[in-house]
Amino acid sequence: MRVYFLLSLLPFYLFAQDKKAIPTISTTHSVQQAITADAPGFKFVEETWDFKDIPQSTPVTHIYEFENTGKDPIIISQVTASCGCTTPEWTKEPVMAGKKGTVKVTYNAAKEGTFTKTVTILSNVGNPKYLTIKGNVLSRSAAPDAPNQEK
């Protein structure tokens, strides 16, 4: 019984302790502006690409071009696709201020029908950047360039 009584007093004891304030460091507005001004930044020519109608079993590729709009270099650490049918390649070396880099996206086009796929870029810019490809894969018999199509 005494044990339960002592355990019930434990929270009161813990909260009654004199808590020391944890010092915080606040940055001034001008320091925050300086950090933001130097931060690397993506400026893409386009962030979504529509392949429109493409024949089945014909891989298609689009190269997204971007410029670093900040003062610090952009370092891309990883680029991932939303599925295995999409393969990304990207500029591996740091992209210096004012310079350009690329993200190349290839879609397999094996499955018939409409598609929308996302590519996620992780870098030192901060938040992930998302690129999108979309289109419509036509069956081999419906594709205008299909070799088996009757004329």
C-alpha cells in the first residue's frame, strides 16, 4: 500500500522541481535573409512533361534542365521514381551558382493506358523537388507507327 502511495506522489515531485530555462538562440532578420540569399535554388524550365500518345514497348525520355538560382552549389543526393517503370539519371557533380544541371527521366512504356509518374529529387536545397511525366501508351495495333498496323 505504501508503495502505491509513494508512486502516486512521484509525478507531483517531478513537476514541482525547479526547471531551469533552456537558452534559445534567435537569429535576426538580417541573418536569416543572408542565409536565404546564399541558399541554392532550383529553377526548372518545366516541372511536368506530357509525352502525349506513345507506342507500347517504346521507351521515351525527357531531360529536365534546371539552373541554380542561389549562391551556394546544389548537390543532388538522390533521385527516385514512383515506380520501377521509370528510370532517373541526374547531374552528379555540384551545380554551381548560375550554372545548369539536368535530370533525365526514361519511361518504359510497357503497359497500355494513361500514366502519370513522379520523380522525387533530394538535395541540399531543402524540401524535396517533384517532377512529373505523363502520357498515354497506345497498344501496338493502335499506335500510328506500329509495324504490324495495316495500311
